Amino acid sequence: MTRLPLQAALFDMDGTLVDTERLWWEAVERVAGRPLTEADRPEVLGRPVEHTARWLAAGTGRPAAGLAGALHREFADRVRAGVVPRPGALALLDALAGERVPTALVTASPRAVADLVLDALGASRFAVTVTADDTEHTKPAPDPYLAACAALGVDPAACVAVEDTETGVASAEAAGCAVLAVPSLAPIAPAPGRTVVAGLEGVTPDRLRSLLPRRLRVMTWNLWYGGTKVRDHRAKQLKVLTEADVDVVGLQETYGSAAEELAEALGWHHHRAGENLGIISRHPVTAGLGDPGVGFYGAAGARIRVRGGEVDADVEVDVWTVHLDCAPYGPYEAAFDGLAANALTAHEEGRLARLGDALRRIEEGPDLPVVLVGDFNCPSHLDRPDVGWPVTRAAEAAGFADSYREAHPDPVREPGHTWSPVHAEHEDGSGRPEPQDRIDFVLHRGLRVLDSRTLVTGGIRPWPDVEDNDWPSDHAAVITTFAVTPAAVCGKSVGDGA
């Protein structure tokens, strides 16, 4: 599976790149006037000066502002006396520079302290520096990492943050970054999307790349009678799939053998259900789900094993494809018949029952990430809030999120219409404009959306002059790119072969 490219590496400062956590600990002890204990760690490590000052003030009755000033002075004096880069830190920074991977320093320390450390590390090693002075909220809030990514113009999901405290890890993970944790004074547990190593020695840019999420691109496509309305439809379908660079496709209107033929031509795996539904996948299909003899309308699924390679464990994802009844069609009833909202929702009972059956079958399966795609033949309540379209509401109530609306929350600016690229006018010859709607969906539960878009390619003539169209369907496809987070990697050092 393709991983996201490493767009940037984001580094905490204290305890991660330089051995300052002990200096900070000593400074707090000096200002507190007592030795610190294990119970004090959450209020000291990874926290901005102001937080620790308020904590000390609550326990001593001394003014927080005066304590903050004293902490600044004590810590700065220790930094000036000499900071020592942690083993492997400079080698990793230089290796990233050699591969032109931008880096950022993201610290909860104030700018004055960060500048002292940057003098020792070399400020030119970092394209961006974010300190406690630069965001309204600092760690553990995601703001510092989000600010660094915005300044670099990168996607947090394609970045690795290197941290040494639970507070910093929480900040980076909340921003959506993969995390390499290098504990300095307090242990950090491995977790999904987080790798814990003993130190930075031996960590390379390739090692950071291996921590990024894997990419899973899922497409839904109604083939329109298998594509038979268009000449050379199979070759055109293969061209679309190849150029779209997708991993799994939920198909509707396969017209018998389309799933098998497309999978065979691509060298992929497939699952066929009835004469109308199919799933094709570049990853192995380990199980067929639902009713293999489903009719023209209905739902079917397949369990996909996403291979992890040398670093990650395999991940299983259930992918379901759904085709719901085409009549009565709500947008026609609204546009042509003037039906009110309550009448429109009442006419969704057939589709609602069919989707409900699919949702019940999904709930009978194991607790895996699920992608539910298909031609629902109805609009979404997220697009037409004047009508409480019950089918998409039912999917939402079952925990499914609409990936396209996650990526494009404004339905006015980005309507995402999928019906219909070939019907500008209603096909009855009346000249009435065809209602344009988003009726094809990629829904999900348990994954993270990186991007979602509709797809129509090539030259298109409107119905009925469609036989030479490059796009062999009357629907637009929808493609969503998901992040599949690597499993937790236990805390061996890199040198131990983790």
C-alpha cells in the first residue's frame, strides 16, 4: 500500500533535541524551594512556564507572575551554561536537510529561551519555529503543531512529530501528526499512530516515512448497465480506474461480469454479488459479506486485508457497496410535483428499509473499520437541510460519517453532484432542467479522511448522444482517500531492530 509522502518533520525542543528537561526540572526545584517528586511530573514536564508558575503559586501563595519570571531566569541561566544535543539529533536534522525535507521547531518554551537553544543547534536547521509566544494555546492543545504545518504549507497527516513527553505527544496527535516518541524523564506508552524508541541514534528520514499512515483510496461507481451505453466501455472503465489510482472500488450496475473482468484486467481481487453488485480491490479479499445472491437493488460487502509490509501489521477493512431503489425519486417529486418535505420523507421508506437491512448485517460483523459506498438514489440531509432525508440520517445514526462532506463541509460552495453528468435536461423531452444532486456516497466508520472528490473525465455529450463519450457512466464517481494508521510499535530502540 502507498504511504503518504513525508512532507515535514516537526521537532519538540526541550528533552527531544537538547538535554534540557533536567535543566528545567532543576530550575523548578530551585524556584519551588524543594525537591520535586513523581507526582509533580504532570505539572512540570512539557508544560509552558506560565502553567508551572500557576501551579507553584497555588501551592505556595506566591504571585504567579513573579514565579514565572524566576523560572525564566533560572532556566535561561542553565541553558546559557551549555546545552547538549541529544544523541542522534543533529545527525537526523542534517539527514533531513540533505533530502530536502523541511523541519520545524515546535516548543512550549517562550521565544527568548528557544532563541538561546537555537543558537546552540543552528537556527538555519529549521524552516519554521513555533514557541509558546506564537499561539493562543500551547501544548497539549494542537495549536502549535497546526501553526507549524500551516506555516510550512503541509498536511499534518503527512508529517511526523518527534516528542519526549505525554503533553507534547497529546498536542501532536490532536493536530493529526504521526508521532515518534523519545521519552526523556517519564515513560510514554506506544499507541496506534505512535512509535516509541529509546533515542534518536540511528533514526533516519526513511524511518520517519515508515511511521506515516498508509493510504487507502476507495471509489464508488455506478457503471450504468455495466457501461454498455458507451462504445468500448470496458477499455474506458479500465482507463478511468488506472488513472484514478484507486485501491478499492464498490461497483453498482455491474451487469453480470463487470467486476470479474475489470479485476482480471487489473490483476486485482474481486467479490461479486448477484448480477448488479461487485467489489474490486488491489488488496486481497478475505471474505464475502452479505447475500451473494442479492438482487438488482441491495447491498453486499467484502473484507479487505490491507497489507502492512515490514513495519506494520496487516489491517482488515470491511467495504460494502449499496444500490438503493431508483423510484420514487425524491428530487423529481420535489422539482416536478412540488411535494412537501413530509411527503418526500414518507416516500423514502423502501430505500430506508433496504439500507436498514445492510446496516444490520454490518453490525453483525466484527469491530473493524467499515466503508459503506454506493448509489443511494436519494439526496443527503447534509445537502438539503429543508428535508430530513431519512436514508442518510439512518447511516449517520449508525455511526457512519460522510467523507465528502467531511472534506467539503459547505454544500453551496462544493455541492459534489453525482447525478448526472450526462443529463442536463430531463430525458422525457420536456426540456425541464434535470435536478442535479449528490446521490452517490462514500461513508465510513473508524477511518480518517484525507481527501474526497467527485470524478468525471474526458469528453461528454449529453443524453441521448452518449455512445462516444469518454466517461462510460451516467453518474460521477466519488473517491475518498483514507489514512490507515499504523499499529502501535513497541518501545525497542531502532538499533534493536524495532
